[in-house]
Amino acid sequence: MRALTTPVPFSTPFDFSKMPLRFASIGSCFSEKIVELLHHAGAECASNPNGIVYNPYSIGESVRHIVEDLPYDEETFFKYNGLFHSREHHGAFSGEKIESVKESVESSRKRFRDFLKSPCPAALTFGTAVIFREKKTNRIVANCHKVPGTEFERGLMSVAECFESISGAVKALAGFGGHPVILTVSPVRHHPGDPVLNSRSKSILIEACHETVEKYPEHCAYFPAYELLHDELRDYRFYAEDMVHPSSVAEEFILETFVKHCYGAKADELLELGWKNIKRSRHVPGGLK
């Protein structure tokens, strides 16, 4: 029978089934999907100490602050539209009182650092190479917090710049606790209104990830989440209604592929338990306790 899909061949050099059942992730919303599945399968997990973050520079800075035990300085915080925000964090950290925002930011950073003191795999998921640089401070921000676009300069990181941030994060995690790192590029179309920019951005991220793997093969590997959706599945029925995010079927396929390649003999057990508990949590008010 003629093949109806284009298989994406890849291999993962790590066998996470031989490690404690723990997992950490930083990056785009896809990283949280991995953690959700593993958490419901019984794994101890930690995810996104800065909230959802998309670009390699901001992800690298998040890792640096955690590994080097660096609190965020006063210039990180600002007030806009009645709330205090952090330039390095998702809006989930924003609040009416600066003290509460700072406490939340520092508490999250310390919790994630404590989690990484014990061995575990870590996933870094990159969404876009597009960055926003605040004009008045000249710093790249992780989140614009709905501040008018005129306050920022939009730019596109180069492969070299992405490599510097990604490889720096990999070396930091390897040096801090010997954590094997999975690099992946989010399958979500981050610039659906500009397909050319989206393709440029994703290609830059993919190349920088592969350069990092080639440079540090003992510390990291690449998981082709983006390629699985756009090459192996490659059909609009595998997208959600917004035509930007993967559909639930595509999401499950990608996550199951990830678990099977990384957890070997444990994969079937983890997947069965994980999906069962996710389905239970979505039908029970308040989720599982």
C-alpha cells in the first residue's frame, strides 16, 4: 500500500526510563502540554517558572537566573494600566501590588531551582525567533503586557544569536545538575498572518537547535514536534479551528511520540495512566485532588 504520510525519522539518545520519574520544562505552551501528560502519569513535574515564554533569549535568561541564583532587579518591573508587571514574566505574575508581584516572581524562581537540584530531564520549547526590544530600556522583553507596539522595536534573532542563548541554557542545565535536555520547536504557527515570517522564524530556531545538538550531543537532543505536525500529519484536519494550534488529535499524537521515544519500556504504562487521569480530571469538577 502506498504510504499516506511522510514519516519523520529521528532518535533520542537518552533513556529517561532509567531516571527518577521527574520532568522539568521551560518555554512555549507546548512544554506545558508535555508536563500535563507526565504529571497525570504520576511524574513529579515543574514547568515554566516565568510563565509561558517563547523566544530563545528570554528562555535562556530564565535558565540563567535559576542556575546562577539571581533575583530579578528593580528594572525588571514596571507599572502599566493599573497593574505591576515583570518584563521577564507572563501576565499571570502581574498584580496590583509591586511587593506581591516580586514575591511571586522570586518564589517561582526558587521553587524551580530547588526542583532542579535533583536529577531530571528538561525540555526547552521555543516558539519564535521574533523578539520585542523596549525602546526606552533597550532590553528584550519576554512579554509586552499589551503595552502599545510603538514602545517596542520588533526584530528577528539570527541563528548565531539563537544558538548562543540555546547552547548557554543547555550548558547551564548540564552544569547545574547533569540534566539531559530535549530541545523542540513548538508546532504552533506563531505568525499566522505572515507565513513568510513564520517560516523564517521556525527555520532559524530549528537550525540553532541542531547546531546546539551537534556541539553538545552528550547533553541534549532534538525532538521534532514542529516537523511531526507540518510534515508527517500535514493536513488542516490536524489543526484546531483557529488554524494555528494543533487539534487535540494531533496534540495527542505528538505527545505520545515524545513519550514513546524518551521513556522506552515505561511509555505504554505512562501513557495509559496519563490519558486516563487527564480524561477524569476534565470531567470531575475541580479536577483530581
